[in-house]
Amino acid sequence: MSGRLWGALSLAVAAIVSAGAAAQDVVKVGMIAEMSGPFAETGRQMVNGAKAYQKVFGETVGGRRVELIVRDSTGPAPEVAKRLAQELLVNDKVDFLAGFGLTPNALAVAPLATETKRPMIVMNAATSVITQKSPYIARVSFTLAQVAAPLGTWAAKNGIAKVYTLVADYGPGIDAEVAFKKTFVAGGGEIVGEVRTPLRNVEFAPYLQRIKDARPQAVFIFLPVGEQPVAFMKGFAERELDKAGIRVIATGDVTEDGQLEAMGETPLGVVTTHHYSAAHDSAQNRTFLKAFADVAGPDFKPNFMAVGAWDGMAAIYEAIRRNGSGPIDGDRVLAALKGLKIDSPRGPIMIDPETRDVVQTVYVRRVQKRGGRIYNVEFEQIPNVKDPGK
């Protein structure tokens, strides 16, 4: 064999070996998010939050490049989410499943995580039961019970004696309703009426009239981020429930930072409990806000879903470090995530080693103007809150 031919063959072999090594040095994260339809805000926030993390910390960790592959579930569509997860696992051969803005989609994919032993990082979906559906799920966001229970306690302690509840009729809404009622009634409060609304509903006129007729001191609401909170607050103002002496108290989804200003001044004074506000004062949050603005633009305010994705990427990066240079091993990753502490833009959080759910501070906030813009301004905090739904 001539020297020239031998050299060419050696280069070809080297190229093949190099390509194989490069393939092993890529860790693929399949992110399923609601990128279109009425819940598109959810997906945009999560994807931009994940990209903001990579902008600050880079696209490599432990010598391996992290590739984000985004798929659109189109909304609360369990069959679509399941199909997308199958394609990501089989065709794209992803090492992690991530995202999941809505509970039905997360529940549909959970069995696939178990079957394939792929780590599944839930960045938002907030029904308590999700982490119990697969031993390969870890959640870095919150649960509705976790943020609703403290609000019931706060309301009962702060002169609110009679409440009407309105929640979206699916897992998170039911969790929020049950948790709020339990602590509110335990504190001496009375529920004077309750209603569960369809998940895709945007017409609240009949419900608002019913609430007004019941004359509660406050209405407690949970509605998923998107069109519904804006429609509710608009109807609340038009029917002058505030002038009838009725207050709004809610979980933070209702006054989420990204769409808060679209409601005008109607939500001013609304009290909510949640785990993140764009107004949170910390060095970590300032870093996050700058990175998010760089990725999404200065007019797109990040919310708790973006922070969930940021922290989800932080958990994935740390799991890759601890996994080492070999193939991503689901059992090793979950062992690394149990008890993991993250210095988040929302404050310190930990993944509970028993439930694989997040332990964190829950803040009581009031909607106020600050510097000409509208924010959820924190004024009380309850540290180390676990999910009471387990």
C-alpha cells in the first residue's frame, strides 16, 4: 500500500473515530413545551429560561456539549406530548426529557420515562401527584398545593372571614382549591361558594355574577397562565366586584409577571402567594433577568416558568457533572438529583430526596407599581415549604 493511500485511509479512520467521540460528547435534552395555542406563553417562557441559562453558563459542562431539542405540544394535549416524547427517545435518542408546562402532558409522558429509564425534569407542571408517576421524574418548579396552602393561612390571619373559590377544573386547580380550603377553614374562615371552570374557558361573566351575589370578602382563584387570568381580571373590573368590597387573592399564576401589565391597573392590590417574582431582590435574580432580556428582548418580562427552566437546566448540568464521561445513566442521575441544592433566582431550593419535589420559600406578594411598571412585590415569606399534597 502506497504511503499516500495509507495516509488517506488513516485520515478516514481518524475522522470516523472523531465523529463517534463527538457524538458521545453531546448530551441531548428533549424539551416538550406548549409553543403554540392559548398556552404559548408557557412554552416561550420555559424555552427562553433554558436558553438564558446556557447564555450565562455556556453550552458545555464536564467537557460535553448540551444540545436543547424543543418540540411543541400545542397545549394540553396528552397524546401529542406522548408521541413527541416517543420520537425524541427513539429518533433523537435524547438523554433527558424536560419542560412540561401542563400537568396532562407530564402525566402522559411519565410511563415512557419509567420504561426507558430516562430522567424527566419537570420545569412547571404543578399537580402534586406527578412525581409519584415515575421514579425517574424530578421537579424543580412548585406544586399548587405548596403555594395555595400558605395563602389560606395568611387570609384567615388577616381579617378575611368569607371566601368564594374559583379554580380551573383540572389537577392543579383541584389541588389549589383543596389546599387553600384546608388551611383557610382551619384558621376559622368560611367558604361561601365554589366553582370549577373548564380548562379552556375564557368567559367568566356568569361566574362573576354568582360571586358578586354571594357577597364574600374575597374570591380565591387559580387559573393557568395565558388568556384566562386576563379575561377574569377584565370581567372583575367591568362588573365592579371591587366596588362591592370583594378582594382578589390568588396563586401567582393569576398575576404572573409576563402578562401582569396586560391587565392594566385592575390587579393593583391583589395579594398572591408564589415562589418567584421578577421583583425579587438578589444577585442571582439580577443575573437571570439580564440573561433573559439578552435572549428574549427587554420587553418580555420573565416569570416563574422561565425560572423553572433555568433551574431545570442547572439540575441537568449538575447531573451531567456527577454522571461522568460515560453514557447518561438514569439511576445515577436521579441519585445525584435527590437532595440537590440550587442557588436559584427565586432563592435557595432543594430537591426533596424522598419525593423528588422542590422544597423552597413561598412569598406573600402584593401587586404594586414600582419604577413605573407593575410587579408582584414580596412582603412576607415562609421558608422551607414542602408540598403538602404528599
